[in-house]
Amino acid sequence: MKTVRPFRQRDVAVPAAPLLKRLGPGLVTGAADDDPSGIATYSQAGAQFGYGMLWSILFTLPLMIGIQIVSARIGRVTGHGLAANIREHYPRWLLHGVVGLLLVANTINIAVDLGAMAAALHLLIGGRSHLAIVAFAMVSLGLQIFIPFPRYAPILKWLTLTLFAYVATALVVNVHWGEVLHQTLAPPLQFDSDYLLTLVAVFGTTISPYLFFWQASQEVEEQRAGPGEAPLREAPAQAREHLNRIKLDTYIGMIFSNTVAFFIMLTAAATLHLHGITDIQSSADAAEALRPIGGEFAFALFAAGIIGTGMLAVPVLAGSAAYAVAESFRWPIGLGLRLAEARGFYAILTVATLVGVALNFTSLPPVRALIWSAVINGVISVPIMAVMMLMAVRPEIMGRFTIKRRLKLLGWLATGIMAVAVLAMFYALSRSLS
């Protein structure tokens, strides 16, 4: 008697969607990593150490890919963001400590990014910076609160194109490509406190806690917005499609992110460093210093890129904080909900943005704000990454979709390197203050 195999949904070949439609949370997360404060960090690294720190961008790429795939898988498999999973499976003190520090760090980052965007606009067209700060914040809040998620997500996706300004900038300045290749592959490593502090800042800018929370939560948003879609633990037939999409999306997003970071550092090295300009206090300072060296076109591209990436990064920073806090208190969450349906979520998003605005009206120096943000991000990144890795291998959380050996290796390697980076940061800070 002929045996008839039962019909299973996973056996049905589903045509692959066009590439652009398959990109989403990973691409936006990667692009948001190159925010104005990140631009300042990469510019300072290039200005101070020339081509000699370009290797760090290549070094962090596989680590960034690995840990971001882990965060995305946790969100898609469980149907909940990182904070909700930590709340369910780990002590409350860990949840509240991590989320509280994330909120503080993100708010400071929002302040720095808004200030940099306003300064860049002032360089381009003049005007009052404080009014521009308020205007940028209101536009960002309005888009998040009043535009439904299915229409808002493509806006974030298209905003990523503004980052090509930094690739274009590098192509219009004079670059010694032979020297770039040599110092990238055989870097002149240093072990003084300035080099270590800058290196740790690059690591901390590239692998940041808010990116983990955002990508996991965006996977949940995408799942809830998709007709017939469910968390993979409940709908294993959907696993192959979505796990492959997560991998593709994250690879492209992180490669895009690190390519842009590479070109930002390269531009600063090829122009500012070679002309003896080694102290960059902000991304706007980098743009202004570039004007007499690279010309008006390079300056305008660089400054415009600050505004574009800021419009992408501010909602990601505010949104990741709102997801984390709202999940901690079991509030309704999501950009897919209306204001009346998720008041707490939108309240946190609004407060984080407005406090970021307010910090720009104080005497807090942008450089000190960046240092504090880097320190806080460094302190919380290691325990968050460790908890993520522990969650990703627990069948009671991930079901049959626990991560395999290669992803375990990459994730734990990223966690260990960040732990060493944090220790090096405190060492370098103690040396610089002594």
C-alpha cells in the first residue's frame, strides 16, 4: 500500500519576496548605529590616529552580526522583546537595573544627536540652533506617534539612504588607498590610554545595547503587523522563511553600517589627520573642519548626512527605551498601536525625547555627555549580551529554535571582547584622570 505523506505547510515553496521588502529591522538597526554621536566617535578616531584604527571596523563586523542575529531571533521566536523575556526569566533587580541605565544612556544620546543635527543645519543654512533642536524633536515625535507602523517602517528604511553621503564624501577627497590597505590589514597598534579609550569608544559605538532592544522589538512589530504571522514557537512552519530573512537582513544591515563607519573614519583620516587636526569634539566640528580641506561639496555632504542619520537614530533611541520600559511594566507596546491604546509606551518615548531636548538647554558639554553615555552603555552591554546568550540556548524560551554552535561562538566572543573593552575603558579613564 502506498504511504501518503501528511501535508505540512513548511513543505510548500514560498516565492522569495523582493530584496528591499525582505530588509527591515536589521537594515534600520544597522543604519541607526551610525548616529551623530557615532559620527563624532569615528571622526575623532580617524582624526587622531589616521588610518591606523580602520581595522577596528572590520574586526567588530562579525561580532556585531552575531549578537544582532541573536537579538532578532529572540524577538521573532518568542513574540516578545528583550525586556519582556528578561522580566519572565530573570531577577527583577537585573531587569530594572538594565532598563533604567538604558533609559538614561539613550536619553543622553538623544540630546547629543539633536544638538549635532541642529549644529549641522546651522552650518548649512544658519539660523538658531535651539529652535532647530525643538523642531527636529517635534518632527520625530510626530512621525512616531501619528503615523501607523506599516507606513512608518518604510520611512525609516528610506532614511538609511542618507548614509551614502559618507561614502560619497570619501570619494571626493584625496585618499591614499595603498596606505589605507596596509594600515587596515597591518595596523600600528598602540597601548597608551588615548588609543585604548578611543578604541573602546569605537567598540561601544558599534555594539550598543539600544540596538539589541530595538531589533528584537521590531521583529515583534513586524510579526504582529503581518497577516497570519505568529511567534515561531507557535508557528514553526514559518521558521525557515523568517530565520533566513533575519540572517539576510542583519548581514546586509550590519555590513552597511560598518561600511559607512569605515568611510567616516577614512574621510577624517585622509583630511583632518593629515592636516594636523586631531581633536574633534562633535560631528558638527568634523564637518566644519572638513570644509577648508575637502571643499564645500565634501563639507555639505558630511553635514547633510548628520541631519539625515539623526532623523533615523533619534526615533530608534527613544523607541528602544520605550519598548524596554513598557515591557518591564507589562504595558501595551508598539508603534503599531494608537496613542490611546499604548499611553505608557508613547509617554516614555515622548519623555525621553523631550528630556533630550532639555539637556541641550543646560551647560552639559557634548563631549562629557558622550563620555557618560559610552560609560553607561559599556556597563550594561556585557550583562545584556550575556543574558541574551543564555536565553538563546534555553529550550523553555526558544523551543526548538535555540541557537547553534556558530552563532554561540560569535555571540560569546562578542560578549567576551566587550567585557575586555569595558575593563580597558575604565583603565583608560583612570589613567586620563590621574
